[in-house]
Amino acid sequence: MTAITLTDAAREWLAGQGGEVVLRWSTRHGCCGGQAAVPVAERGAPRRADGYTEREIEGIRVHVAGDLGPGPYRIDVEGLFRWRRLVVEGEMGRR
């Protein structure tokens, strides 16, 4: 099972934003042709539920992509006021 933790700030922010989060890979491309998969967290539910497992962590529904590694992953929130966003610390993947 993928190890996931939510900071208190992320849990409180997500609770006020509908109580759901998606944790998945996002491919990032480098300037010289390289690429890396980095974990990202997005508030809300996935557009398509297939390929995700769902579980509840401290009152937040977390949708985890099936191809995500074992982790651990730590979801936090940063920014001020309406410019807040989720950030993920954890292992990087290969694509």
C-alpha cells in the first residue's frame, strides 16, 4: 500500500475545498529532452475513476493513481489566501 500523510494545514484546507484529493504522476520535460515523473496532488476527484484506488485519511478522501510507487508521500499546502496550492514530497518516478 502506498504510504501517504497529510499535514494539518493540507487536511484543513482540503476539508474546506470538498474533502477530496487526487495523488498521481505528472510528467515534466526538461530543456534538453529529458523527462521525469513527479508526484502531484490536485484537489477534487479524478475525471475518470478507473485506475485509481480510493481511501480515507483523517477525514479526507484520497484518490491514488494505480501506477504510483509505494512512497512515502507527504501532501502539504503552501501559499497565501486564495493562491494556496498543494505540494507533494516523496519519491520520483520514471517514465
